[in-house]
Amino acid sequence: MKVMYDVIIIGGGPAGLNAAMLLGRSRRKVLVFDSGEPRNRWAKTMNGFLSSDGVNPQEFIQKGREELKKYGVEMLFKKVDSATYSKGQFVVDDEEGTVYHSRKLLLATGLKDNLPQLDGLEPLYGKSIHHCPYCDGWESRDKAIAVYGQERRGIGQALAMKTWSDSVTLFTDGTNSLNRADRELLQRNGVDICTTAIDRLEGEEGMLQHIVLKNGERREQQAMFFSLGTKQQSDLGEQLGCEFTSKGVIKTRRLQQSNIPGLYVAGDAARDMQLVIVAAAEGAKAGVSINMELQKEDRK
Ligand SMILES: Cc1cc2nc3c(=O)[nH]c(=O)nc-3n(C[C@H](O)[C@H](O)[C@H](O)COP(=O)(O)OP(=O)(O)OC[C@H]3O[C@@H](n4cnc5c(N)ncnc54)[C@H](O)[C@@H]3O)c2cc1C
């Protein structure tokens, strides 16, 4: 027999789980899918979330899942391969080919980061190599901070990192596109510049210690920041015909509605700031908004 969910939520990170919370509390029949790859899975702590500052991200998600149990929210730890909208309902196929139906759909599938292609990065990423100063700037305060950015890409972030440390060096990794004005601006603001190509990163227990250059020089550095853009974690937004911004995130209206009727998008996948607390808040907004739309449709 075909089961019709009020709402299917794809993505069980902070955005999806907080939406599920509001919808569960509104007595809606909710199914959450999660493939278990949250964006911050490399990090040991999750910072900047009032009352949960510094907690382990996996524990935070686990606590959220536990909290949802009393509201009857169903969770499936599977990947969704396709989603379509037809004849007033959403049809969702999981990776095993099982089909599910819902009246409304929420995409909370998140983003993934473009990482610098540097030898030795992986064990350090999320521990002493970061992209977001609001998440990890405080923990890197007063350290010798490297900013990675080829061509002119690291200028803004190198200047920004001066808020957290006096010692900031911009590494352009073998590229030489900084013009005279760029160099003067960086020098005026106390940012050192290194244009030599990087050979590898060295560190211990997740903590960066040296950037080794191709000319054999070893620069002592304790943290690195980069900003190389992001991609959608799933192509479901494209499959459904969502409109995207030039930065590759899905355009949404004030209460997380997309351009497709009944389809909502929350968290990093949608436009706005990319922080856990913002993702959770967008999930809450989507949850309320979806419930209000269902209430309207059901009113006799
Ligand atoms: C290294 C690192 C550290 C960070 N540290 C912080 C921090 O300290 N503080 C902070 O506020 N923010 C931090 N962030 C940002 C934070 O991770 C994101 O803002 C937040 O995770 C966004 O939540 P979300 O629910 O939108 O997406 P996510 O948390 O990425 O969750 C999306 C979920 O959807 C699932 N999914 C995707 N596609 C499918 C599919 N097809 N089917 C089923 N499931 C699917 C994924 O498996 C994932 O579990 C950090 C990011 C990184 C990369």
C-alpha cells in the first residue's frame, strides 16, 4: 500500500533535523533520509552555537536524533538518488530503488568544500586547517596563521585574519598575480607574502607545524585558512529544477520556499550564511512554513 508522508526531508544535518523537530511537534508524518556525510565531519568541535559551543558535531547530531524519537519522526540512513514532482506530490527514490511519496519536500543536503590540493592536508583538515574564521578563528588566535590562495584569491581572507592574529602570511603557492596595489595593501596591513610553490604540509596529531616549500625552505606555521568555494553535496536541486545563485546555492524566499511549489530548501544548500546555528534556524523556518502550507490545504 502506498504511504503518503506529509513531508520528506532529505538531509539529516542541523537544518534537516531542526525542520523535523518543528514538523514532528506539529504532528506531521515525517521521514528524514540521511547519508551520514555532514559537511563538518572532519572537525572535532562545533563552535559558535550558543549553549552547544565546542561540542563534538557527531554528538550534537546524535542528540538531535534522540530528541526526535518522541515526536515519531522516521529516519532512514540511506542516500536518496532521485526526486521528482508530479501531479501534486513528490516521488523520492532511495539508493536501493525503493520509492516514497510526500506532499512536501525539504532539501537539507548541504554543501562540500573545494580543498587545496596539498600533500599532507588531509590529517590536518578540520583541526588546524580551516575555511571559516567564525568557526575556528578564536581557536587560532595569536598563532602563526597561513592563508592559502593562488593568484589573487587569498587577499580578502589574509586581511580578515588580522582580526585574530598579528602573524598572517599569504601563500600564493607558485603564482605571481598580486599587483603593486595588492602588495602595498597587504604590507600596509602587516600581512607577509610568500609566492614560492608549496611542496607539502607537515604536522602532528592534526596540528600544522610547517609549510615546506619547493625550494626546501620550511616555514613555521600553526594554522591555515583557505576559501576556495563550495559545491552542492547532492544534485537533487538540479534534478527538481531549482534556481541557483551564481555561487551555486539554491535561491530561496524568506521562509525557505524554492521556485518549485511545495519544495523547500534549508541550511548550507540554500543561500545565506553557512553556520550550524543558521542551518538549524532555517530548518525551523522551513518546518513552520511547511506546516502552515499543509494547514491551508487541509482547511475545509
Ligand atoms: C571542517 C568544517 C568545520 C566547521 N565548523 C563549524 C563550526 O565550528 N561552527 C559552525 O557553525 N559551522 C561550522 N561548519 C559549517 C557547518 O558544517 C555547516 O554550516 C552545517 O553543517 C550546515 O548544516 P546542513 O544541515 O545544511 O548540512 P550538513 O550538516 O552538511 O548536512 C547535510 C546532510 O545531508 C546528507 N545528504 C546529502 N545528500 C543526501 C542525499 N542525496 N540523500 C540523503 N542524505 C543526503 C549528508 O549526508 C549530510 O548528513 C564547519 C564546516 C566544515 C567543513
